[in-house]
Amino acid sequence: MIKIKVCGMKDPVNVKEISYAWPDYLGFIFWPGSPRYVGDHPPLSLFQNVPPDIVKAGVFVNENQENILDIAQRAGLGMIQLHGNESPEYCWGLMSSGLEIVKSFNIGENFDFDRIKSFLTCCDYFLFDEKSEKPGGSGRKFKWDQLTDYRLEKPFFLSGGIGPEDAGLIKEMDNNGLFAVDINSRFEISPGIKDVAMVKGFSAKLKNSQI
């Protein structure tokens, strides 16, 4: 069954509300350039309101490894999502600490999946997003038919412009590598505040055995 990650959470009350939709992951952005940045000193309740069955993922861009490990310990993160120019060696350094690692790649036209083979042994998952000038994606879809060229044995998160109406299309995708979807801006009331009903409806459709 395809898993769901709701990313860009930054309000403790909204975190608790969205948790009742039982996503598999909740994402928190620790990059100051994002409108969904959790802030320099996020309240601990932001993370404490997440039930233990939901994995907390931290999103970082070219961050110092020691800072990531410190934040991961304080916030109780189980997964680290990397959206910068991190090298395989950098990813391996974090992976060896016991954290799950997701390395993001922007999929432009004629993307060559062979060029990411060097990351196969140093992360747990890939994440594929629309090519963007800024880290973290553009909120737009890339051409999902490009994934027919993906043959690497590494499960991936599908990201970029996914909306409530896309559940059926995602379920029809014929790619054994598809592990999870990463939803964000198209489920929002405002940046960082998610619409609970929209998330619940999408989750029910995606995880229902009927299309």
C-alpha cells in the first residue's frame, strides 16, 4: 500500500488535527528559505503532538551534519529529507547514525536516472520532484511518464504538485518503486496549515482498494 507523507507542518494544533488522518509521515521544514519554515526556535509541542506511530521527517538544505543530528535528537526525528547538493558521502554520514535518509532529486526533461546510482547505498529512499530554481520544489508536477525509465532498486517518494484529485492516477501508476507520496501546498488553507478534510479524503481514496 502506498504511504502518505504530509509535509510543511508548522502549527502544533494543526499537527494534532492532521494526525487524526493517520498519515505515515509528517514533515517539518528546517530551511529558512521556505514559507513553511518551522522557525529558529520551534515549540516542542510541534513535535510532541505527533503520535508515536507517525514518523517525523525533517527537511534540510545543505545543512551542517552536526546541526541535523542535534535537531533530530531534540525533535525526535526518525527521517531526514535532503533537498540540497548533498554528496553521497554526506548522506552516508547521516545514514550511519541510524536515521532514515531520503535524497531528493529534481526531475527535469530528459532526466537521466543513471546519474543518481552513486546514492543507492547511502540513502533509504529517493524523492522525485519537479525541477525548480529554489530547493524544495515548485509545487508543480513533473511529467510522471518519465518514471517509466526508472529501473533502480530503490523505493521513492513522489512529490510535486500532488492534489486531492490525483489519488486515482497515483493508484494506477505502474511502477513497483513507488513507495509513498509527499503532499504539501495543494492541501493548504495557508502556508504550513493543512486542510484536515482534504487530507482525510485523499488518504481514504489512496488507501482504498477500489479506484
